Amino acid sequence: MLRHLDQCIEINAQRIIKTTAIFRLMSVPVLLPGEPEPVELIRGQRASRLLIHADHGGNTVPRNLNHLGIGADTLSRHVGWDIGAAAVSRHLAMRMDATAVIARYSRLIIDVNRALGDPEAIPQTSDGFAIPANVNMTAEQQADRVRTLYWPYHQSIDWELGLIREAGHLPAVLSVHSFTPALMSRDRVKPRPWHCGVMFSRDTRFGDHLIAEMRKVPGMIVGENEPYSGITHGYCAKVHGLSQSVPHAQIEIRQDLICTEAGQRWWADYLATIIPVILNKDDMNELRHY
Ligand SMILES: [Zn+2]
């Protein structure tokens, strides 16, 4: 009886080894040699304490993921990335001699602005589009995306924040996003009215100052915690801003305003005029623990 049991255990162990080997054979690296690094980094001269990050800046998909099964056309739409956000971030970093950390790969592969374990981190649908490559993934395939694209982005932001601190400054963190004028699945009847939105959660100082400045522009409609709430959304702002006690905010600019280079430059130039004024305010120069 015992001998029979030993044989069964051995057979099962061999099966497990074989199955694992098959998964390993099926597992292909997320990035192939020669493909771009996951993070685009623009480094200022440390004259500025501003760190800009664009979580949804890129819509690149690694060759091995074959356009995620949805095609290049869909990836170029708002579901694939935040149109214009990377360009605004680059221009703003240049104007302010600041640091910008930009995610190069599409949020549909893994969304760096979501907690791991959130179903939207590797979404199976987005605004009505199905994403076949994200269905029935193995744990190993998901872990590969996390290792290759997710952690390097967050580590880059924290590393750069450390360099700003080393230079003797208190960092201020601005998350740059863009939003579609109307979500296909929700807003067709009532398009979103704002030109931009400012999001924050418990630490409101950077957000309050941005809203106050922007509402001085005649005709500009600025949403407060719109089109999304900084309380329920904004994982990066919480991890790299709120939990580090530094001033932080997330700005969302409507995509039709920054889909051209002229629009991108206008917004970057405009932000580069109001942010230095904001950074000089007393409450922006202290740690705040929540
Ligand atoms: Zn975004």
C-alpha cells in the first residue's frame, strides 16, 4: 500500500515538473532586446523641485504582445494612452528645468496608476473595447508584466524624488493626464464640460492652488476632483505624494486641447508660469503627514 502511494506521489511530482516546464516554454519575455526601456526620463539640473510623471504617457506595445489582439488603431485612441500627456510633460520639464518620468508602454498592458490586484491593473475591457491578450493570463505572465513595466516605473519616480531631496529640496509632485471629451460607454449624451480637472485626496494644498490660479483664466472651466475623484483614483499620487508627505496633485487636460503640438506647448507654457508662483507659497514648503 505504502509502496503504491510512493509511486503515485512520484508520478504526480513528474507531472507537475512537466507542466511547469511547458509553461516556461510558453512564457516569452515581455520586452525583446532592442525594444525601448519602460521609462522615458527627462532630468533637470536639480534647479527645480518639481517632479512630473505621466503614468499613461505612451501607447507602445512590446512586439511579443502583438498589439494585445486589438490592433494599432485602437491603441492610438484614448483607451490606449493619455493623448498629449507625454508631450505636455516633456515641454513642461524643459521649461521648468524639472524632472519628468514618463511611462512608454500602453496602460492596457499594465496600468501603473492602479494597485496590483485591482482588476483594472490588467484590464480585460476598456471603455467597451475587449482586450483579448489580457484574458486567461497565467500568474507567471502577469508577474512578467509587473517586473518588466510596473516596478521600474515606480522605482524611477522614487529614485528621482530621492535625488531632488539630496539636492536639498522638498519635492513637489505633479501627475499629468488627459481625458477624452466623452467616454463611449457613458458620456455620449452629456459630454464632459471641463477644459481640465485637478485631482487630490487628503492633502489639498497643491490642488487648491492650481484650481485658484486656473480659474483666473477667463472662460476656463476647471473641475475639482473631476472627471475622476482623487479619493477613489490616483494610485501614483497616493504612493509618491501623499504617503511621502510632499505636496502633490494630478492634472487632467481634455484631450482635444492637447492633441496638437500648438496645444501641448500652450498648456506647458501656461503651467510653467503658474507653478513657480505656487511652489513659492508657504504651505508648499513643508512636509504634511496624513
Ligand atoms: Zn491617465
